[in-house]
Amino acid sequence: MSNYLLETKNLSISFGGLKAAQDVNLKITKNELYGLIGPNGAGKTTVFNMLTGVYRPTSGEFFLDGENLTGKSAIDINRRGIARTFQNIRLFSNMSVIDNVLVGMSNQSKCGIFASIFRLPSYYRTEKELREKARALLDVFGLDGERRTLASNLPYGKQRKLEIARALATNPKLLLLDEPAAGMNPQETAELMETIRFIRDHFDMTVLLIEHDMSLVSGICDELTVLNFGTTLAQGSVSDVLHNPEVVRAYLGDE
């Protein structure tokens, strides 16, 4: 068993002559709230795409709980315990709130194809169990009362919560949040901070997040890595990183 829940070793990817991410080394312990920050185009989402199987690294490796997941498919990586949300919300807009969560639980169904096709008793038992789990998860986020509502009809902040709930429905060990506060007002951002803390504590979850809102980053993260032009500019505690002169010059400006 590894000392780290997530460890990347010289994780790199190039597109033609462009080095989108180069020698990214992350060491994230269980239950940590870890931030990945940097200017637009720094390579942050590219790292997420490698960790979730969207991109195959050009070189380097990454491990989840000691298991090498480099080069595995997005489905395999999700089944082994990495889930994510997106900067631009990607819900099934024309499906109900609870059906969005049930889609996330599809990897947990114990019902075989035969039982599903012929609607055997085991199919209905499995459906009932998953629906009860989905409702319990929605209740955690205060969404159970809107479970029959179309996802597209939810307010923006609740859509964000639903996307996080759907990711958690896959039963991950590591949750990747890509700019979860994007488009939120200060009150929604404050509520989101409490939600992320709650997720860490209630679900025994490890969270890696990309974020530009420094109030959120400094308010909840334990450690940070700063990327700039695909390379690591700084790494360490939140206080040390945010006061690093190179980080201030490259990213934070006069803040």
C-alpha cells in the first residue's frame, strides 16, 4: 500500500512540439484537499485529462493507492476510483436529478444482462437498492426534494452540487473538481467551500481541485501545486505557495 493516495511521477504530455504538461509530480495523501492552480493555459485541465484517461501521457506514470493506472481507459480508471467534474457543467440536462445520479451508479449494478433483459426479480431488487442510495446521496446535498426535476431546471449552484453528487455516485477514492466555483457568486462560493469540506469528512474523500478563486483555494486547501506553461512553478503549503514571489509575479499579480 502506498503512502499516497495519488502519486504522479514525471507525468508529461506533448501535442506535436507543444509540451502541454512536463514532469508533473504530485503526492497527495488520503483525505487531503489539494489545489492545482495556475494561469489559463498552464496545463491544469490537461493533467486532469491524463488522470482520467482522456489523454494518454507521453511519458511518466501515475498511481492510485499504489496501483499504476497509466494508459488505462477512462472507464477502467473510473472503476478503480477516480471521478471528476468539469469546468463547464456536463449534466444530462433532459434527465431528472435522480436519473443523473443513477447514471453515475451504473458501475455498481450487480444485475447481469440476462436479468436486466427479462426483468427478473434480481433486476427490481437492484434498481430499488440503487434508487435508495441515490436518494440518500441527493439528501446529503439538499436535492432529494427536487429529485424528479429536470437537471436543466435547477439553479446554477444546485447544478454544480448535482454534478458533484453524480461523480460521488461512482464511489470514487479521489474526486477531481475542475473549477467548481466558476460562475458562482460569493455566497454560492462560500456554500461550495462548506460542501467540499463536508464531502471530505462525510465520504472520507480525497479531493484534488483546479480553481482560480483564491479565497476558496486559501480557505480549504491543505497544499498547492502551481503550474505555469506546463511546468511546476511552486509546490507546498498554501501559505508558502501564495507568498512565493514567482507565483505572485506569474499568476496572482498584485493580489
